[in-house]
Amino acid sequence: MVKLTVSSNVANLSDTVTADCKLIQGTSDNFDLSISVDGGEAKTEESPDLTENITITRRKPNLTVTCKIIIRDNKKELLTKEETLTVHYPPEFSESLCPDSIVWVEGNERLFGCRSEGNPTPEEKCTLDLANLPLQTTTTFSAERNMSGIYTCQASNLIGTMNKSVEVTVQYPPEIPTVDISTASISVGGFVNITCHSDALPPPTYSWEIPPHAQVDFFKDNRSITIREASLYHNGTYTCHVKNKHGNSSTPQNLEVKSGDKDNTTSLTILGFVGGAILVAIIIGVICYFYHQRDKKGFYPVEQNCNSGEIPMPEINTA
């Protein structure tokens, strides 16, 4: 028979526990005693009483102390006695349980995803530093983009407290893009710039759907279109498409390119009216001059009628 006793069944990390293995039947002439922890290297002696001081160095909730009786002649184990040690240790964050950076997607149900390891089991709470936004690591929530930032995660148990900084990024699909155009109506030969912008994370890629045969220049990773000299081919709809791995969106923008023929016709019409008025004025002046020269032979109110634009027949003097 063998008896195993330990000085304490509960110990903290770095504590020392004394284990005593004692032979209570038989003689030490035929048997050896050994003590081991969790199957590790055993201490063996040819003695009826074996004592071992065990320093707790492993972060493991439970350790098994084993005492064995070994037949000296053939080294066979005859009897085994075990005691369980409960080990307490403070929280500790690891990269596998609490990474330095976390990515969420807006609208998805999430857990914070930062856990610690300790015994007793720690409680964790992570708080957004600037917004004082606390999130329990075991409670689900809907991710929002304003949750992005640096969080301080704290884990606590009866033995101690541990802090860690975690960077959280909330990604989201593109917003409906905004399209800015320098002018939506232009004459042939004019200059136009069209720029598209959409808020998204990761930043979106940009592409355009433009009228057939329209020659344009693309700038700023396809965000901007420049038309240096507009032609009738440029008339139509320009649609900006934005896309990232979470979604896509688009916005159309119309551009009117005027040929200029209507403006030319209007100018010619105005010039025709002006020219006609000048010609009429010249003719009236000539007629007035003619009647003025004939004033010796007949009387007529030249000045009054000329001023009024009416040309009367001359009055003949028969005296």
C-alpha cells in the first residue's frame, strides 16, 4: 500500500507544493517509490518515504501528481496513487485568441472576437478609446462603421488583470456614387470634366459606361473623365460604376453636346433684319430727297411725311 499527500490541492502559478509519497505496507528492500507531475520526468528513490517540492510553472488548470510503487527486480509498476492540483493563474492574451487587428463587415452580427486564457475563467470587456463604447466579448451585436478604431480590451479574474490594444476596422459596400460635371450642356469643341466619388471600405474600383465612339481620357484611377474637345459623339449618358468585395452601385449623368447650327441660324436671322432695316431707311431717304428737289413745282409736306415714313403724292400747282 502507498499513501500520497500534497500540501495543497489549489495553488497559484509560481507557488510550490510539497508532495509526499509513503510506503505503508511492505519493505523498501523490495520496492522503489517515484513521484511525477502530469507524466513528466519522475523522481525515484529506494526509500519507504519520498518527498518532492513541486513548483507550479505551467499555465494549465489542472495538474496530476502521481505516486508509484515499482518492483525493484523487474521495474514493473505495482500500484499507483494520484492527486489533482488546481492551478490558478492570471489572464493572458494570445494572438490566436485575441489578434492585434480585427475586420468586421457593416450590418453583420458579430462577437468581438477577443478572448483571453486564465484560471478562473476571465471576464473580458473591450472599449473604444475615443467613444467610450464598451463591447462584451460574449455578446453578439450588429457591426456599424462608427465602431472602427482602437479598443482597449481588459481581461480580469481573481488572480489579476491584463490589458491589450486591438484595432478594429469595419468595412462596408460602396455608397451611391456622386457625379460632378463641369457643365451638363456644351457646344461642339468645348471642354468637359466628369468626376465620380463613392465612400466605401475597402476603397472601390471605378469604371464607366460611356456613349459609343466617344473618345475620353481617364484620370485618378478611373474616377475622372476629361473631354478635351467635345463632338456630337460625346452626347449621351455617362454612368459611373463603383465596386468592392462587399457590393456595388452606380450613378448616371447626362451630357448634352449642341452642334451650334441653331445659334448660327439665329445670328443670320438677326443680321438679315438689321440689313433689311438699313436698306429701307436708305430707300426712304432717297425718295425724300427726290420730293424735296421737286418742291418748286408742287407743294407737299415733305418734312412731316418723311418723318412719319409716309410718302404722299405731290400737289400740282395749276396757277
